Amino acid sequence: MTRKKKTTTLGDALRELVRNLGMEGRLEEQQEAVDRWPQAVDKVYGKPIASRTRAVYFNGDGGKLVVEVENAALRHTLFYKKQEILKQLDQSFGRSLVRDIIFTNSRR
């Protein structure tokens, strides 16, 4: 038996599947929302607060960004400036992509 096709890595196969399904843009958008979180919260609160949070998931369909925080007090603090943080995210994208932020306790 001879092999006719070149061996493909799982990562390459998944990238090709995502591209064939037309989901590349959505996945990039989701990753961008998570990646832009630190800069947005840094502009509102500064690096000490930004370093105690971590965006973990963005649901593009619902526009919800899930962010883990160290403790309940920090979650409470961030909740009060949620609109300002959303405005920073909007400015970084040039449009309204993230419509809500869900703060959860850190699982680290």
C-alpha cells in the first residue's frame, strides 16, 4: 500500500476546516475581543487592576465577553465602570462588537 497524500497535522486540518466553513473572521474577532481586554481596562483603571483580571471567552453571537476576576470586591468595582470599559472596547474596534461583560470569579 502506498501513501498518496501528504500527512497533515491536526492543527493544519482544523485551520482548513475553519476556513472551509467560512468561520475565520468570526474566530479572529473572538480572539481580538479577548486580546483587547487588558488595554481597555487599563485605560479605565490602570495596570494594577488590569493585571488582576483575564478575559477568557467572547460569544460573538450574544456580544458577551466573559472576564475572570480575582475576588468579589474587584468584580463589584469593575461592574460600576462596565459602560466605560465597553466604550473603550468600542473605540478600539471602531464599532460596537462587545455589548456586555460578564464578570466571574477566577478559576486560577
